[in-house]
Amino acid sequence: MTVDHDRLRRDLTKMSFEAPTLSFAFYGRVSTEDNQDPESSRRWQQSLARTLITPRGGVINEEFFDVGHSRSLPWQRRPEASRLLAALRNPQRGFTAVVIGEPHRAFYGNQFGLTMPLFTHYGVQLWVPEVGGLIDPDNEAHDLVMSVFGGMSKGERNRVKVRVRTAMASQTQLEGRFLGGRPPYGYTLKDLGPHPNPAKAADGKRLRGLTPDPQTAPVVQRIFGMYLAGYGMFAIAEALTRDDILCPSAYDRARNPHRDGLAWSKTAVRTILTNPRYTGRQVWNKQRTDEVLLDVDDVALGHTPVMRWNHRDRWVTSNELVHEPLVEQADFDRVQDMLGLRARTATSPKRAHRSRHPYVFKSLVHCGICGRKMQGQHSHGVAYYRCRFPQEYALANRVDHPRNVIMREDVLITPLDTWLIQGFGPLHRRNTITTLLDQAHTGTPTAAPTALVEGATIAECDAKLARYRAALDAGADPGVVAGWIAETQAEREHAERHQHTPVEEKTNVPARYSEEQIIAVVEELGDLVAALRNAQPEHKLEVYRSLGLHLSYDPETQTVRASVDLAAHRWDSVGVRGGT
């Protein structure tokens, strides 16, 4: 047999130089705290990754890039990083290694030590340019280097925060620059020309400042004048509402969709009276962002930002007048003195203390007339819940609301617990599970004996419509009232369709829930409600909140409508007098 030596030599040469291709996933990150353009940062990090893996035959098959999320967030709370961790669990992931663009952007603090074990467990390599390639999880030097990058990342973020806050304080105090956010009521924004930063000016950004709003600036001046004349905050709110002057939330509905905008409140008046911007000076640092542990029992979940008010001595105020004042400085100071005097004489000194009267239904009871949460109040050793809508919002809003709506707490506890235990107790639990399983399989509403009907009744809707028509006759805004009437008519039609349907047929469990999920939901509810009878009041409150309980009190009929959403399954397990 003859052998083609030239062909054999070519085949051997080809085999020796064609190494298998490495498939990579790329991960990078950039946020506003990095002060860089996301797209340019993405390209830069990709170039670093390709420079590392291309000479070794590496190809990027998939990309994970987080934009706008702080490096302090753990990987599980970043969208793209979380998606990458989920892909590690998939054997058909399409890549065998992950390359990081810049480790000091990807890892913060001890995040590398919490993330690398997952790569090792699922057999996925991690490549980093600063290490020169593959990270060896058993190499102490590699672990030390990555820990250093985590510390550098944390230090860099802290330095950026200090620099930014120092610059903003200087710009406010020395230049009086408007640093963003919504303008206060009484002002609007005006264009002051190109941004002083050349780079931002090149991007088309403009500098803005405050200028009086022709419609709302006189209202602010009227509020200060009335208060100096001796009117109280409620009297001011009453007068403004009576004169059909829109409150701040109604004047700017686009930014206040969460508020009803019915009338002026004492809180809105007080906010205006205490805002020093009306003196013509810029103010910054009225609030701060604190980072609070998301879960004290699991610090690896990181922190969550919480906005808190700073004390007045920490506010930064401009040295000079930077926009047209609406109130003279002397008048503003007099108002602050009057507010301080009333606060000292009207109430006793405040001191931090725990409530002696725990409320079983705290923040769970809503007024059936206005929909607001009812406040807890103790009188002669008995707990009540009350709604004082007219005490907070001006009576001139023409909403028919009693001066006080009061509900006694102890008359509700026993009927409510009995209602819950009847449906989820050991004797009825199996029947409830069977009912919900039949409903999930057939896709039709069937019995769910523990659920009450949600929504208003026909009588409640008719009462609302009567009040809205009276408000319309009294001169209320037709556009606003028309929206209320349309919403109430829709509720009434819904109530008419269901008035002849038994209560137990009005709770639906989505068909997408499996048998195991339904059983788990009912079993968990049963475990929770079983502990209600002997639970302490503060523990009962936790159980009710975990059940997603909603209570609505109708003062006309003196009835409470209670509802629990079975399908949402949004509760957490809680311990009451031990484990549940």
C-alpha cells in the first residue's frame, strides 16, 4: 500500500494548529455613578475582553450588560447579572466561560467571594483581563487580586459620592445653581442658556433656573399673607378650596397621579410655609439617601436606599438671591417663629416611646366613604379606628363626609377570626382545596367558601353617585366629577352582574396554578389562621398583613367588608408564639 506522505503531513499540521474554539459570555456594567456614557463604556469593556480571549481562540456568544444599576447591588439584584447566574444552571447555556470587562465595575466589596463558588459549582470558567486570563479558584494569589479589586471598587464609589456631594454643595452655596428635580409650587423652570460644563453643553444640555409661575405664585403669596394675619393652616386650606384654587397635586396631575387632588390639605399649606426657596435663595440637601440592609438576617442581599429628611442645620443655602423671591426674608422668618411658637405651646415635648396600645388592624382598615386609611385611637381602654377626613382636607371640597367615622376594634376580631378559621381550619381545609382544584381544572368559577366579594355594593354606588351629583350642582369641576361618576357607574354595573351570584362563587384561582401550588397556598393559610385565636395583638397584626387582608368600614350600615386575595400568594411565613 502506498502512502501519500505530503497529504499526511498536511493533515497533521492542520490538526496541530486548529485548537477547539472557546465560547464565552461577556458581562459588563456601567451606571450613572460611573459618570460615563453607557454605549462607549460597553464598547471599551468589550474591547478589553476580546483582547484577552481572541488570541486564545475565544468567541463571545452572548452578552450580559447592566446599565444604570449601582455596583453596590449584589449580582442577584442586578437584572443582567441575575440572568447570567440563571444561565449558569442551564446545561444548554451556549458558553463554557465568562469574561469580565472590568472587574472593579463587576465586583464590589466581597461580591467576588460570594459569586465565584457558583461558577466553580456549575463548571464555568471566569476570565478577567487584569489576571491575564482564567481565574484559578484554588490560587490564593488570584483570590487576593480579586479581593483587592472589590475593595478598590468600594473605595472608588465612596470617593465619587464625596466628590459629587461636595460639588453640589459648592454649586448651591456659591453659584445658587438649580440642581434638578421638580420646581416648588409657585415656580416654573426657565432656560438660562447652555450648560457651563463644555462636555454637557456639547450634548445639548441646558442650564435651568426658577421663575415665578403667573398662576400659582400669587397663591403662595396669599398663603403667607393669611398666615401672618392670624389664619390657621386649616382656615387657609378652606379658603383656597372654597375659591376653586387647585391644590398642588391637582395643578400638576402628571406628577401626582397617586393623589386625588380633591382639596387643599393642612400638610400642603405647611410645606409651602416652611420652604425657604420662596425667599429667592436656592436650597439643597433637604433630604439624604441612607443605605439600609435589605434583610438583617441575610447581609449578602445588600442594602436598599431610603430617603430621609435632614435637620435644618444641614441644609445648604445659596449666599445670594438667585431667583425672584415670592416672600420677603423678614416675613419668612416671622412665619417660622410663629410655627415654632405654636408647636411649643400646642403640644408637649416629643419623646420616642413604644405604643402602649397595639392595634390589631393597624393600616388595614379603610374608610368606606373616602377610601383613606383609618387612624387608631384609644378611649377609656378601648381601641377604635377613626377617619377624620374633614380635619385634614378642606370642607369646601364638597365631599359628603361625617366629621368623624369611628369603628370599634373588639367587635370585629372574633367574627373575622371565625370567618378565616371556618374556611382554612383543619375540618374545612380539604373541602377548600378540592373546590379550588376543581376550579383550576375546569377554568370556571366554583366554590371558595372563605372569600368575600370585593368591590362596592349597589347601595354604596348609588350613595356615591348622589354625592357626586350634589357636588356637581354645588359648582365642582365638571371634568373631575365626570371621571368619578364614570368610575362609580362601572362599579355599579359590576355589582349588578354579581348580586345574584352566591358569595362562594366569586373567588377565582387562575388556571395556571398547579395542584401542588394550590395545596401549598391553602396549607400555608391554614397554618397562619390556626394561630390567630391565642396570638398577641402585635402578632395578629403580622398574620393579617401576611394574609393580605383588606378591611373597608361603611359607617352608614356599620358593616365591614373583609377580603383576602387567594391567587396572589404574596405572603411570607411568619412565626406566631413559635413556629407555624
